[in-house]
Amino acid sequence: MKKLIGNAVVGQSGGPTTAINATLAGVIRGVLENVHDSSIKTLYGMRNGVEGLLEENLVNLNEVFENEHNIALLENTPAAALGSCRKKLPDPAKDTEVFEKLLSIFKKYDIRYFFYIGGNDSMDTVAKLSAYTKDHDYEMRVLGIPKTIDNDLVVTDHTPGFGSAAKYIATTMLEIIRDCAVYTTKAVTIVEIMGRDAGWLTASAALGRAVFGISPDLVYLPERYFDMQAFFNDVRKALETHPNVVVAVSEGIRFADGTYVGEGTQSGATDVFGHKYLSGTGKALEIAVKNEIGCKVRSVELNISQRCAAHIASLTDISESVNVGRAAVRAASEGVTRQMMTIVRTSDSPYTTTVGHSDVSEIANKIKTVPDEFINEQGNDVTDACLAYLLPLIEGQTTVEFISGLPAHFII
Amino acid sequence: MKKLIGNAVVGQSGGPTTAINATLAGVIRGVLENVHDSSIKTLYGMRNGVEGLLEENLVNLNEVFENEHNIALLENTPAAALGSCRKKLPDPAKDTEVFEKLLSIFKKYDIRYFFYIGGNDSMDTVAKLSAYTKDHDYEMRVLGIPKTIDNDLVVTDHTPGFGSAAKYIATTMLEIIRDCAVYTTKAVTIVEIMGRDAGWLTASAALGRAVFGISPDLVYLPERYFDMQAFFNDVRKALETHPNVVVAVSEGIRFADGTYVGEGTQSGATDVFGHKYLSGTGKALEIAVKNEIGCKVRSVELNISQRCAAHIASLTDISESVNVGRAAVRAASEGVTRQMMTIVRTSDSPYTTTVGHSDVSEIANKIKTVPDEFINEQGNDVTDACLAYLLPLIEGQTTVEFISGLPAHFII
């Protein structure tokens, strides 16, 4: 493979995660390690993904990351240090303006390596850019590096960012179960978890069962239609065995007619101006249980901590996230292009993985949902096979640097 | 002081916290250390506070905690390992039945030491029980040990449990601020924090400013009336300086007419002590900002993790919580009764404390709110003096035992 000498650019796109900066750190490490090869000279960071790139809003990362301490801090910093965007590139057959602009910027900065860390939509950007530059005879190696807390990308065993979200959710569920256990009054606690189309995060709520035999009484994923009567029966049955019932539900659960559970029910509550508002999934179920069963009920939405609780990140996830970034640089320097980096599970016990890559067009715009064998027959819990798949991903704790009791983050 | 030989009972009451089990561990440690003195023979734990005591639902803690590892695990277990209750004892002048029952149980089990770990309402129980037993010539030393994440007890410098909640809130705010910073679109994120009458927890949201110069743009405590127009102006002004505005609000903020901001979204239900249930404050403000300013808005409720996120507990808080429990046993064995243990700050820099005690009747049913000098003039932030008071309380990290990536808890 011909040695391609030039500069590189890296960007972050889509919703932030706890591990997307670890992957950025991996790309930086990869470029620094690449120095002996000297094919990549300068690594630029695009601020706010392609949105910033189009405005030439670039930062020289070789200068920012002169010392190891900054890179280590970046690995433990949540969200996207370079900023993110939700920009989707147009169809190049219909609208060439954006692509012409990008090509001129690549030429101006002698960009020969393009690394894009993101989810499904970002892989679409990678596919389009690699096709466009190839068609216009501009040699640039374009690689996508996955990240998403949702774990819904195909081909890769799991996605960087997911393990840390899963660890936060499983840890928080154990703490909530302890908290709920203190009173003797019958009560139902409904915990709403992210994941609109895939139930991987909600499944993680049950991980405590594999370790301590402690998990929510009921777990509902969006992969199964939600039946309100079956739910009431499940809750009633659980209340017969102990007073504090804990339920984990995906925000994306839907009725058989396709409407979201959180969409169909109005809470009846009003704001200070008297406006009614639509409640979320947890709130909708809270009201339903209150009306139907009449016991004490509350709902808890884990919300954005699921994607940014870096203080309880998974060491496995962060290490793998660094590795996929580093491997992307190595692969690109060896000639790989138009691929998304993947994590390949090579053994279950002991858990081992390697980094691979796969044609990005096979990955973009597809969704990997939780398979049938990971969900129990009644559709109200996950199977032990599911927990066995998930468990290695939350293993290990990162070394967070605390200053005066608070975690230090790195800001570019 | 005459040596009082007999058994002891310890209970936990009121809302659980991250540190209430550390205090229980402290009482257990105190009793084990008291062995040479041999005034306390058996330490019973009452399940679900006085509620369980009335049913003689007792557990022999000497047997449960034969090994050090269990005590250490208990120190890092959130919620109330013995279970809790919200039972308020009646006025003994009007209703003696409960007190007669309790006295007979004290006699039956030869209980001469009564330790009750709880908040404001629990101190009321301590005051009534010590008065009743004294009036009935039953010698029993009755001590209250404070716990509450709200930090709203008078006399004590701060309450066990508060520092860990403050650390969780400050850490989570820093992570949320990072998460919010990734996009360039104007957006307001409203974070609702616990604290019905006192703003201590909400004030802690600003702690990042003292360490990294990073904190929410606006902080609203229940100690100031909330003015919707002033709030809109504050948000507009903040949006002029940067696109991602983060607001911390107490669940308990009220308008000048006394109505809660979140009241419109609630049923008006109250708990057994007459406290109003609140939880819609962030949601109410989210809708208000959406209607008035029209930008992207979301609200986040930190919810029960504030009182149970043991994985990010404050070492200072957990150590002090153990110490007050241990000191209570020592004080009781020395003859102290009808007192609540207190934390006395002996120096600000370096931060040092000792454990003291104070007449429980001076503490019960009073509330310590955030003082004027801790709130800025506009009523939309806290002062540096406030942060200086708070900062030592979140210092240090506990050593959590992880098994397969999840924190281990101790269940009695």
C-alpha cells in the first residue's frame, strides 16, 4: 500500500456519550504513535462535526495534546470535547454544493485522513464523503468510528459508549432498589430508561441479577408490544410477593397499534398557565398504576446522566473506546478506507475482543435490536443469555482524577 | 455517672440517605468498642424504626456484624439497611397507649440505650420517648443521631448524609454542563433538585465554580420568592452570552403569594406530616420557558439518586457519619441522654470537626434555611461564602467494593 502523506481531521457527531472523548483520545494517541511512520503530520479537530468543518472551525490537536496528562483527562471527560452536530449530508447526486465546499477545504488543509466518531447518521456521512472524494479522484482515507449508548449498530459486537451507560444504569438500579426497600407500604417505582427503538439500555437494568441476584421485578423493552392489562397483572403478582415493586421500562415501549405508551396518555396535570402537557412513558405508567391498582406509585427518569455519568464509567468500555480510535489511525495509515471500525468478540469466557472494520454502507441506517432469545416469553424480563452478553461490558472502574472532591474534565 | 448496664436498640427513620447506614455502622462499632466497659451487652436493630419496635421486630446486630468486612460494606450501602418508617409518635398527654406498649418492650428486652438515626421528625420521637421514660422512672438513655440530605437541622454545622448528596449533585451538574455544551443551538436545561424548604442541595449544584469555575448559569433556592418575569430576564441575558444555559432550581421554589411553582402540576396531596408532595417544578418551568422564549428547553429531575448514589459518596460525609454513630454510643455510656449528636466545625482551613451534642428539644421541629449572606442580591445564584462552607463536605472518595463491575451492598 502506497504511503499517503498529509494531515488528518477528526470530528464527533450525534448525541454525546461518556466514551466518545475516549475514542477521540484514541485517535490522538494513534496519530502520536504514527509519528515514526510520519504519514500523518497534523491532526485537526473539527468543532461541532461537519458543521464546524464547513466553516473551517478547526483546532490543532497536536498542540492541545502535547502532554500525556491532558489525554488521560480527556479519556475520562464525558460528552463531546470538540462539540457535536446533527447535520446529515444531502444526497450528493442532488445537491453537490456542500460536497464541493468540503473538498476545497480538504485540499486547502491537505486533509488525507478523515475520522468521524458517531452513530448511525454519522456513518451515512462517512459513506457519502468516501464515495464523493473517490469519484473526484481526491485520495483521502475516510473511516467511521462507532459510538452510541444505544448499542444499536449492526456488525459490531457492541458500541463504544454503551458499556458505561449500562454500568451507570445497573448501578443506579441497585441503589434505587435499596432505596425502595426501606418502607413496608406497598409501592411501585417505575424507572424510565433511554432507548427509543432498541432495548439494550433497559436490559442492562437487570444486570444486578447476574451478580447479586437483585434486579427490577419487571423489565419491558421496546422489542415487544406493551399490553397494559398484562402489565397490571404483572405488577399485582409482584406486589403479592413483596411490598416494593421496581419496574424498568424503555422510553420507547409501544402498544400493539404502534402508538407510544408515553404518547397516548395525558397526565391531566397543568402548568402554572393552565396548559396541559403530555407526560413521558414512566409518568404515563405511574398514572395508570395509580388509577388501576391505587397503591403508592412514583416514576423516575434516569435522563441524560445515562450518557454522561463519566464518574461511574466502565473501564472495559473506556479502554475499548480508546482502542477503536487508535486502531482507526493504524488501519487508515495502512490503506483502509470507507469502513467503520468494529469490536469483534473473540471469546466469551474469558471475555476478549479485537478491533476489526466493516464496509460502512452495510452499517449505516440499520438498527440492531435485542434478539428474541434475550427476552423472556412473557416479555417482562430479559434472559440469562442476555445478561451473559452484557456483563463483561461493564467490568472494571476507571481512575477518575478528583480535585477538591469533584471529577476533573478536559475542555478543548 | 452511674454505670448503666443493659441492652441497646438502634433504629433508622425518615427518608433514606447514602450515609444513614454509615451511622448505623458507627453505632455498631461504638458498641463493639464498648465491650471492655461492658455496660451494653446486646445491640438490637429495630426493623422499620419504631413501627417495627412496636411489633418486636428486632434483629440481633452483634450476631450479624461478627466480621469487619460486613461493617465496611454496610458503610457503603445506601438507604436504610434496617428499614425505615415515617411514624410520628402521638402527644403522650393525649394518647398513652403507644408509649405504654413501648415501655413494656423496653422492660422485656432490658433496653437501656435507645439510638434513633433520623431527621427532624425522628428528633421529635427522641424528645417524646426520653420525656416519657423519665416521667415513668425507667432509666434509659435516649439519643438522636441526625441524618438528612436536606441539611436543614439547626445547631449542627451540617447533617450526615448531606455531603454525599451534595457531591452527587455537584458531580452530576458538571457532567450535565459538559453534555449541554456540545451543540451550538440555543437551549435551556432546567435541573430540578430536592429540598422542600431549604436550598442547601440546590446551592451545592454551584460547587463546580469554586473548583473549576464551571457551574449552572442560574441557581434558584426556596429561600427567595420566585418571580417568573425576573426568571425570563435572567434566562434571556444568559442566552446572550452562550447558547447552552443550565439552570438549577429547588423543587420547593414558591411565588410571592406562597404557591409552589410546581404546584400546578401536582394533586396537592400531602404526606403524614402535612408536607406537600412536589415534583413538577422543573417541568413547569420548562413549559414556561418554551412558551415565553421559544427556544429548545428540557427539564431534568435528579430524583432519588440524590439520596442513594452511594457509588459517588463523600468520604468526609461517610467518615463523619460513622463518627457521630460511634460518639453517640460513647456519650450514652457516659450518661448523656435526651440529646441529638451534632457536628461542630472547629476550623474552616484546614477543615476540622468534632462531635458534640445538644438538647433535642431545641432541634426538633425547627428548620435551618440557607442564610442571606449565602445568596446573591438578585436571588439567582449563591455566594462564594456559601461555596466555602459547602466545599469541605464533599471532599474525598470512598472505597467502594465492586464485584463484576457493580457496587456491593450489605443487606441485613
